[in-house]
Amino acid sequence: MKILLIEDEPKIAEFVIKGLTSATYDVTHVDDGEKGLSLILEERHDLVILDLMLPKLNGFEVLQQTRASGSAVPIIILSAKIDLPDRLMGFDKGADDYLPKPFFVEELVARIKALLHRKTPGQIQQISVNHLQLDVVSRKVQWFGTTALLSQREFSLLAFLARSPGHIFSRQQILKHVWDISFDPETNVVDVCVLRIKRKLARGPEGHPSPIESVRGVGYRLLVGR
């Protein structure tokens, strides 16, 4: 497995590289955001570990531009910014996980394994609801023949809705299942993620409306009839 580490603190980078190499991962390291973004867009990596306070281009900007490019590479934020608004902003911009510093390298390895080997219950490989097909392995989604590649978080949200088509889920239920947040953080992270999914599925010549419906004041559901 090839991992890209974007970290500007030499001691932390050395610590992470040593731990991940011992866990048999192939690690490439760069120390600024511009180099990191360039490698994300130009080369294939199985996972990215991203610091936030980086020179030239901060981690939030790297994350945002990565997702804007269409890349769905799993990204773990590794940062000393531990306040809830920073963590939620990271998820809002497309991060798959967020590990605050200081940290144990064993926990980092465990989170990497969880992201790289995440499976749906029962090892289901395909989820289909009418004109919507989800490939669990590749995270590719087909909507009326138009293919979209979703991030881990976007795919998890859509798959959550697709497993119970027609059922209305509250934002709190979605936060709990997709983000593992069991309280109301007073954020629109769910709405932003749904909007990103809708934009990706809306691409294509036919212009079919999104299969996700917003139920005002309640939450979201996947429409059975679309």
C-alpha cells in the first residue's frame, strides 16, 4: 500500500514514517502543501495523511482542491488543531478521518487499516435501487448511466440511505452512522455532503434530478420512484 504523508514537522514525519514502514506501508513524504497537492493529482496513492498547518498551501486548501479535482483518495487529517470547529471543517471539506496530535502511531495504523479495508455489513459488493447502482469496492456510483466517483464519506452517506430506500433519516442519525458523532455539533456538514453528492450525480446529458430528497425540518431520504 502506498501512502503519501504531507507533514512539515521533521520529528513527527520521521516518527510516522518509521511506524508506517514497520507496518509494511510504502511511504512518500513531502513537507509543504503545494508539493503534496501536486503528488495527489499526479500520482496514485492508496491513502493520504495530511497535516493542516503547512507552508505554501494549508491542509484545508489541499483537501478542498483534491476533492474539487474529483479524487476520492482516502485522507486522514493529522493535526494539532483539535477544536471541534476545525475537525468539522475537515470533514466538511472531504476528510475521511481526523486524528489529533499528539497521537500513538499504533492508532494511526489502526485507522489506516480501517479506511483501506472498510467493508459494508455482510460483504455486500453492489447496492441497487432502481436507476441507482453503488459499487462498494470502487465507490463508483451509476445514476441513469452516468458514473460518479464519490469520496469515502459521500459514499457512506449515500449507501446508508440506499439500504433503506424511502425511509427518512434525521441529520442526527446520519451524523451518527457516517461521522460517528452522537451529539448535535450545530453544523451543516451533512447538508454540505449531500449537496456534493447531488452535484456529482447531476452530471450528464439527461439532467435527471437527484435521487436524494430533502424533507424540510426532518432530514433526507432516497426516493424509491426515481
